[in-house]
Amino acid sequence: MTAPMTPPIAGPLVVVGDVLLDIDIVGSSSRLCPDAPVPVVEQAEERARPGGAGLAALLAAASGREVVLVTALADDEPGRRLRAMLEEHVEVAAFHLHGATPRKLRIRAVPAGAGGRHPADWSSGQSIARLDTGEGHALDGPVGPRVADAVSAAGAVLVSDYGRGVAGHRAVRSLLEALPPRVPVVWDPHPRGEAPVPGVRLLTPNSEEAARLAAADGADITGFGLSAAGRRGRHLGRVWGVDGVAITLGAEGALLCDGSKTPFLAPARPARGDACGAGDSFAAGAVGALADGASLTTAVTEGVHHASEFVRAGAATAVAARLADSGTARLVPERGEDAWDIVERTRRAGGTVVATGGCFDLLHAGHVSLLQQARRLGDCLIVCVNSDASVRRRKGPSRPVTPAADRVRVLEALSDVDAAVVFEDDTPAPLLERLRPDVWVKGADYAGTPLPEARTVRAHGGEVVLLPLLEGRSTTRLLSTTKGNAS
């Protein structure tokens, strides 16, 4: 999971898939219609942008990459409008779309007085209606030499499948299957779309798509949250033979299942805004990182970062700017509650129990970062702390520097920690047998290392995830530096 970067491959980033015309009608609203209980939208503006694979191509091009979009376009007014918007920023290699160009129209309203006329002022708008038109579909037939040349010369490929036939086109699939293994392919699937071609490096469904794809394949995977997402990701990876499956989880980030027993979670930074198109932004960020030679974990982390920034700016705002040039609710501990009271109350409320563990001897920035990320995954965070005797058995007679009672007190003073519990055993497995967390968190430095407690967590329906660490932060390094300075 922490494989080193490989050299980037020469050639453009090729985005293959279905394009749509996305139109937002945005205005202010302060009253209801007199003949029906619906908002009246006034001073409305129209904002159009490419959607689907067109949006993914624009976002990839915004990072300065050479991008070629392989798609199907109809010769109608929406199709010509799409082509004109796209060709200002990316090279378009298109073949014929049978039927009318798909169009998605949203009516969005902002409360009167919420902002002025600048696009950023509309980022808090609420969709009140959506109208989809256009039945166009890409049918098998010739695609022309321009499409063939584009795919053959690709340095990396993103397939953005919106179920309109481009990803299932026989000639297009043949071109994708002929790509050399060194060319990374990211496949963003659709429940009505096609299975990926062999050799795909990364599959990027959202949680709902993963559930539907797994069910369509006959897998009976029930439940929700990280545990269910992990099982579905592993299933899709096995069935479709892809290197990695990154299931996007909205405000929680993305969960990478890459064949190892423990998935990697790339957490999202808190962001509020219009999330329409965030999946395309994630896929574009991930394929860009793979094109530069990054590992899967780095690519997924980069994809989450791109999606978070995209949502923070507002989807319509972000794309308009380019064309022109969380968490879950916290459960506040009540006075006198211990860890078991908090866990019970969280479960009664239908919440998610998150736990992590370690020595936490000389609390440092790396610890704090891990705890902050872990807390965002659920509704309470319980920290399992090695006892003094347990630390000595692991670290040697000079440790711990700080006794267990003090370590617990410091941890429980952090706003992200709901409670800390000391355990005497060499591993937290016996404690986890009682705690039964929904999510057990460890740092990414445990990638590839068997975790003895993982079986206990999964036996009760929980999931184990790895979170990224701050580089160069550890208690051992801190103590070594202190001793070196003292000498």
C-alpha cells in the first residue's frame, strides 16, 4: 500500500466517457407561489457547464495537463454548445451520438438577502427541481482514426461511465484493452454502465454505486458504513480483477481496498457547498496522481483533496471560474459518563463507535492528527491506551515516560476524544471484544503488518482502516532528539 512512485508516462491524459449538458437556473427566493406551495425563484441566471466525462476532462485540464476527451456527441443545439465549451480547454475526439444530447437542468434557489450577484454568493443554494431530457446513446460502429490515435497515445486514462454507451462501445473497449500495462487506467463506474476492461488500476464508485454493483453481481452484502463499504470494495476488486477499489464516502473521504486485508481511508477535510460533480473531481485528481507515478494510496488521498476543494468552492462556481479563464453530529459526553456509557448511548442513538489505540507516550502532533481524523469517522471516539506494564514489554524498561493516568488525562482533554480506557494485555484484542467498535483505526505505518486485533473487530461486524500520518512525528524520534540535544 505504500509502494514508491513510478516514473510518469509520456502522453496526454485521455478521458473516455459520456458527456452531458448541465444547466443550473439559479435565483433568489423569498416567497411561495400563491397557487401551490413551491418557491418562487426571481432574478434567475442560467449557468451551463459540461457534465459527466466533460466535467472530469475540464477539471483535469485545470491542473495544467494536456487532456483529450473521447466521447460521443450529437449534432443538435445542446451538442454543439457542449463542443464549443469543451474545445476551448481540451482536445475533443468525438464520434456520433445516436439520439438527443442528454441534458440535466436544475432549478436552485438561495434565500433572499443571502448574497449578491457574484457566482460565489450562490454556493449555498438549494436545488428545488431537476429536469432530465435527451435519450442519446452511443451505438456500436466506426469511431474514426482520431479516437483510435488519442487512446493509443494516452499516458493515463480516466473512463467516466455515465451509462450512455461510450464505455461499452465495442471499438472503444478494444482500444482500451490494447493499452500496455504501464498506462494507468481509472474507471469511474455507473450501475447502468459497463464492467471495466482487464488491467484497470483503480475503480472509483461512490457508496451507493458500490452497493448496487455488488448486488447486481449477486453479492449479498448488507449493512452500511465503513464495514459494508470495505466488504463491497474487496468483492468488486476480486470479481473485476482491478488493482484497487476506492469507494467515495462523501464527507468521510474515500476507502481504498487494494487486495491487502486492511483498507486505507483517506479522510476528507470538512467542506460545505454544492457536491454535484465531486465524484468527477475525485476521479480526475486520482488519475492525475497516477499519471505522475504515484501509488494508489497517494492517488486516493489526492483525489479526496481535489473533491473537498471542489465542494468547498461550489461545483457550479468552480467550473464557471475555469470556463472563464461533516462530518457527523458529535455526541457531547454527559457529566459522570465513562467510556462504556458513551458507547451505549452512541449505539442507542444509531451512531457509529470509532476506536483507536496505542501508547500515546509524549503526545505529539502526529497523535493529534490521527485522533482528529479518526473522530470524523463516527459519533464517538474511544482511545485504548497501553498500561505502563504493557508499554514496558513493548518499548523497554525506560518507557513509558508518562504514566498511564497522566496519558489518559491528556487524551481526554482533547476535544476529539470522548473517552480513554487503559488495557493491560499486549494487544487491545480482549478490550475490543467488549468494546466492539464499528471502526478500528490505526496509522498507515501499519500497512502490510498483520494486526492481531483485526479478527476480533471484524468478527463483530466492524472494519479496520488505516489513516495517513504526519511525516517524521514519533515519540521514539522525539526522545532520540531530546537525548542528542542533552549530550
